[in-house]
Amino acid sequence: FFLSLPRQTILQNFAPLSLRQDTGALWENFIISERIKTNQYSGRYANSYFWRTTQQQEIDYIEECDGQFTVFEMKWNPRRANTQFPSSFLNAYDVKETAVITPDNWMEWVV
């Protein structure tokens, strides 16, 4: 995978992903940027958000389209893909879909 070469260049960190401490952040950045490009190329207009509470509950990425939300969590490690989305968000908003994006299924979300 090509993951955030400009960030690697600035930090001068070209270590393999298996040796890096920021692999999850790189993965999240890659998926969000590719998803935004996919939406633009397909002509799909969606507002993009991030969500975090003062109690540190969070959702990595949210898209709003026609008043409905699709919420995304990005997990580099597929074994950690059994994610619970915060019920406070799910109960407060009209959530159409939830998705956990891993290296095993990422193509269906960015193509």
C-alpha cells in the first residue's frame, strides 16, 4: 500500500509498516482521503465529519448524504474489526449504515 508518502518524508520515517508505531493513523488517513476522492469522482456529494466526545468516544469518519449518516471505523488489524460504535451517536442520529474498513475489504469502499 502507498500510505502517506509526504508524512513519511517530513518525519524521515521510511520503516516498514510492521515496525511503525503510527500504522493505524496512516491507514485511517489513506482510507479517508481515498473515500473523499471516490465520492468526488463519482459525483456523490457528502458532508464529511469526525466525531469525538469529552469521554473520548469517537468515530473515525462520518459521511452525511441526504440527512442520513454512514459511519466508518478504520482498523489496520482485521482481528480488531469487531468494533462497537458509540450508542450515544447511533441513538442521536439517523444512521443508515456502519462500516469497519480493514485491509481485507477496503476496495469496496474506495472504488
